[in-house]
Amino acid sequence: MAAPTPPSAGPANPQGAPTQTTPPAGETLIAVRDVTLAFGEKVIQRNVSFDLKRGSIFAVMGGSGCGKSTLLKSMIGLLRPTTGQIMVEGEDYWAQDEQRRTELNHRFGVLFQSGALWSSMTVGENVALPLEMFTTEPPDVIRRLVELKLGFVGMEQAIDLYPSEISGGMRKRAGLARAIALDPDILFFDEPSAGLDPMSSARLDDLILTLRDGLGATIVIVSHELPSLFAIADDGIFLDAVTHTPIAHGAPRTLRETCAIPEVTAFMNRLSSIPSSGPAPGQTPGKTEG
Ligand SMILES: Nc1ncnc2c1ncn2[C@@H]1O[C@H](COP(=O)(O)OP(=O)(O)OP(=O)(O)O)[C@@H](O)[C@H]1O
């Protein structure tokens, strides 16, 4: 687990260097380096740098509209950063040609908020789709793999049902089965718990932990679900919508307990407004400029 923020690393500074707790030890799988994300003239985030360590569960946090999904898109090949690099095991993702990027994409599994299943296809057909598109396995092997993936998420009984015939939580789990169809080693989750009841949400947390602990996946998760983040994430970054920069870096539970930046304190403790002063437990006061 990450160590507490040192007292000297209080507020975000004008240069945009975030408060940083010690990240988990281990090998860097993806290095995000000084990335700026913009739509035309509109800068969403700049100076985004962090290391995604192999085997970690990394949370992308921040208020609505700060750019969490945009950052995720830049990491999965859907949005080219305006500047900066996203290095996948030392390889500059966005400097590669399309063919190489497609190869790298096969290492990524993505679960979008809704599950993003094709409504005209059964659950089984949805999970089979990436296997049919990107492997040469015969139909009987694909069927077996689909059963295995659905079994992993506890959905084997829904293989012949359509998305409209299953609940939101089941659609998420089916989406997860599809995301892991090609055995990716890096999984990206965009608001996986949104709309789920607390038990379904906890069950999804367990699945995410199993993917990490049992299958060795590395996981990036965009979420507002604080109980989930405190339970499963061991590193993360907090994006600020005002300064358009990351203002804190560390495990969500560590940031909750030790971060003195008012915006982060408010978010992590579900406060209705940003505290004007006062330190977080064990910290000197910090003030975020912006
Ligand atoms: N294609 C686009 N063109 C222009 N602006 C965009 C585009 N996509 C997103 N944005 C803007 O980028 C900003 C960040 O959006 P994003 O969806 O990444 O935020 P978020 O932190 O994921 O928000 P939320 O928590 O509400 O889902 C928003 O102001 C949004 O309007």
C-alpha cells in the first residue's frame, strides 16, 4: 500500500506537479508522460504523468467533466493526445503505425459504463465477437471459450439471452466477459459500478480483484464509487477540472486519510462543498490554486 503524503507535498503548485504518495513498487507497464488532452482549443487536462504498475488497480478520479473518460480513451487508442507520450512497456503507443497499435490493442480489455453489448446479439454472441474477429479458432472452440468467460463472471446460464432480457448488473458482467475474451493483460473500466445496487457493485469489485489476483491483470478504473475505490484500488490520480491538471496521486484510501488539498478532501469524504481551510488528518494545511 502507498505511504502517506509527506507534509511538504501539500497543494498542487502552479507548475502542475501533483501531490504524490509513494506508488506501488514494481515494473511499469504503461508510462503516461506529460500528456495534454484537448479538443481543438479546449484543454481538458495537461501535465498528466503517471506510471501504471504491473498488477496494480489504478483509479482515475475527479469531479464530473474533469477528463477521466478522455484520459481513458487516450490510453486505449480512441483519442490521440495533443502532446506527450503513452508508453506501453517502453513503446510509444501513439508513435506506432495503425497495425502495431491494433496489435497493442489486443492487450487491452475495455468495459464501458453500459456494458456496451450489441442488442441484436445474444450474450454468447457478444462474447464470441472478439474471438471471431481476432482469432482463427473454430466455432466449437469459440463456444467453449465463451462458456468459460461467462462462467468466470457467473453468467453461463445467460448465454442465449439477449441484453434486453437481463438486468443492468448482468449486462455489466456480460460486458466484462467480452472484455476478457482475448485474455488481455490490461483492463480498463469506465464507471463499472454506475447504476448497480450495492451488492452487485461489491460482486463486481470481487470480480475485478479476482482478475488482478487470480489472472494477474493490471487494471485502470474510472469511477465515482468511493467505497469501491477504497476497497480495491492501490494507486491513482486525481484530475482537477479547474486547473485542468492532476493535483494528487496515490491510493484513494491514502488520499482520503492524508491528502490536504481541499478539492481532494471534499471528494474523498463526500463533502457538499470544498473546505476553505483546515488540514486533513496528520497533515499541514494545503490550498489548491486555481
Ligand atoms: N468529443 C468531444 N469534443 C469536445 N469536448 C469533449 C468531447 N468529449 C468530451 N468532451 C469534453 O471534455 C470534458 C471532459 O469529459 P470527460 O467525459 O472525459 O469527463 P469525465 O471526467 O469522464 O466526466 P464524468 O465523470 O461526468 O463522466 C468535458 O468538458 C466534455 O464536455
